[in-house]
Amino acid sequence: MRPERDHREPSTSRRDFLRQSSALAAGTALASAINVRAHAGESNTIKIALVGCGGRGTGAARNALSTAGPTQLVAMADAFPDRLRASLKNLSAEFAQKMDVPPDRQFVGIEGFQKAIDAIAPGGVALLATPPAFRPMHVEYAVAKGCHVFMEKAFAVDAPGVRRILKAGQEARQKNLKVAGGLMSRHSQPLVEAIDQLHQGRIGNLITCWAYREHTPVPFSNRRPGENELAHQIRNFHCFTWLNGSFLLDWLIHNLDVCCWCKDAWPMSAQGQGGRQVRQNPDQLFDHYAVEYHFPDGTRLFAQGRHLDNCWGFFGDIIHGATGSAVLGEGVKNPRLFKGYLQRPEDTIWQYQGPPCDQYQVEHDLLFEAIRQDKPYNEAERSAYAALTGILGRMAAESGQLVTWNEALTSDLELAPGLDNYTSTSTPPVMPDEKGNYPVAMPGATKVL
């Protein structure tokens, strides 16, 4: 992390970031030479470890095994044996020739990530797809062992975790390791082209951005027989703030990131609100959020998140410029630009005309291509700041206060102190009361700094 970095500094575009990374790589060639040379040629088999075998982790493994060149999944780890077995069965049915995961490389329990990563170190690829709270320690360990990283969103749930990702990203760059972040919208060709149109000024200077995720309730499962409190919460990680960082971060991060990409900037502050009006499940989730972010140039981003039955639904971004508007973002398969703000079909001035794009596959194709061709590739900083955007919004809404970017980034408040030392029998940082209810943030009373 660079603590002295001004939060008002414009974000780095992907093209600029790659150019800067190339220059840095040239300047640190000597350092790379004395470190483990983590580079696989076109014909070399790249070993893969999957840490977190749920649906998203299994999908990431499927994408990694579908990249060009020989790959092999050799280790798997998950908190739950049933999820590991299901993932192994599904992947084996599809990639029988690329699977070599014997029982002694199947690790169950939250402590198993180290052994899975050790099985591919150095030079392998660690696919990290556990609940976000665990991401910083997993990324740190993989980089320390000389492994390339694919890390699923949301990367961290609090500012100390964000700073750990930033530091691990810097170490990865020094070691010539590649780091990809699971913000797959950044690699959606329709969206890439749409935002390029915005950056060319097609609808004028951008005035407001609106990020939405409105849908049915986040599911919650009851405790399984014999399951301890920690396992119960991990299995329901979308419902506990210490594990997922809130609905705003966990579910809105893609479209918050897209809006910041449109602006080519990160917000300087935020204020907002949220609450738990309808939800009855015994967990920590707010069922609605509304956050107003402020950019350094005075323009604003409005984020709405809601997961309730029988309500209006939309998943995407609306962008207003001085002369027109756009509908785009995660959840919008066909991004479009319009003259004016009514967004009528007859006012369309641009829409994507190219072939379909599997953004999940593209993000892995780019990572593995960078490994095989030894090209600079490091999305750690951008991913960390996207996570911080969600964390900033959660802090503002749950406290009811205006919170600045620098206050959020430098906060020492950890949602799960001592998480690095947890085992599968540890007591989680939040526990139910005598009625089975968990603590829920209260705006005006909850402290976030």
C-alpha cells in the first residue's frame, strides 16, 4: 500500500495500467531474475489448486482448465467435504484428462488452503474463491509461495484486508507473479466498447452514475445437524457481514466498479442509509441500501441495493452525460447509448455489434496467456479499490455518517479480528443472542472507524 497516495488521484485505466506495469517490469528485471521464475511456456503444464469449491469456485476451475495450453487441477480445499466432493465430481466429468486430485490432495477445513497451495508451489495458479473475509490471507500465502493468483470478488471485507491485498499485489509484481481479480465485467467486450465510447465523449461529460441491484431475497439455510456455529455462518456467508462485507459490497461490487470505470475515478466520500425492514431470517443482512458517493470533480454516483419480494427489479447501471445517457453494466447484456435521457429505441446512438463474449472465460484466458507469455498482469490494486468502494458505502450506510475515502482506507477496524488463526472449531466474531438473533448495524449508533 502507498499510504501517501491522494484519494483524489484519478484511477488508472487498464491500458495505462498495463503500460505502467510494463515499465515497472523492465525496471525490476534484476529483482525478478533472483526470485522464482514463475513462468510457464506454451507447452508447459500449469498446475492449479482450487481453494473454495462452491459454485463460483467450480466455475473458475472450469474456466481455468479451458484456457489454451496444458493445465491440470492437482489440489482442492474447502470448508465442507460435501462441496469438495460435488465440485470434484462435476469437474472430473468434464475434464477427466486434466484432473489429478487424489484423496491426499483433497483438504477439508478452513485450514486446508495452505496445503492446497503448497501442492502447486512455486509457479502454479491458486484459484481463490472462499468467502471474501478469507481472501487477504489466502492471497498473501499464495504470493509468498511463488504462485500466480486468481482471486474472486469481493477481495476483502474491511480496510485492513484491503491494505493486505494492496501489499500482496506489490509483492507479486516484484516476484513477476500474475494476479487476476474476479471483476469479470472489465473483460466483457460489449462493456469495454461501450465505456470506450463514453471516454471518447460520445454523451458528453458524465454527470451522474446510478448503480442498481434489485432482486428477490438472498437465500438463507438452516443449521444442519451437528454443524457448529462457524460452519453454519460460513455456509451462509452471504448473510453475515464479517464474511461478505454486506450486501452492498458482496452483490453490488460489479456495478459500483463499472461506474467508477466510467468515471475513471474512485469516490472521495460517501453518505447513505440502509436497514432491515422486512427480512426475518436470523442473520445480519440489511434488506435495502441507498448510498450517495461523491467524486473529486463534484459529480455523484448513486447506488441502490435491495433484495425483497414483490418489488421492482433491475440489475445494471444508468449513466447520464451532458448530451445523452447509457444503459450498461453487469446484468445488461446489450449495452446502449442514447441521445438525451429518455432512452427510447429511436434515440439509440450506439450499441454493441460484435459476437457474444463469455467474460468469465476471458478473464482466465488473459491470466493464463500472461503466465505463458510472461507478460505483466496484475489487477490487485484496481480490485482492492473496487472493494474499498463497497466498504466505504457500507460504512456510510451502517453508521449514518459521511465517510471519506481516506478515512475508510486507513481504518483499523477489523470485522473478524484474529481470523488468520481460526480453525474449523473456532468461535466466530458474531454470535446469536438467546432468541437466536445476530447483531445488526444501527445507523446513528454503529461505529465504523
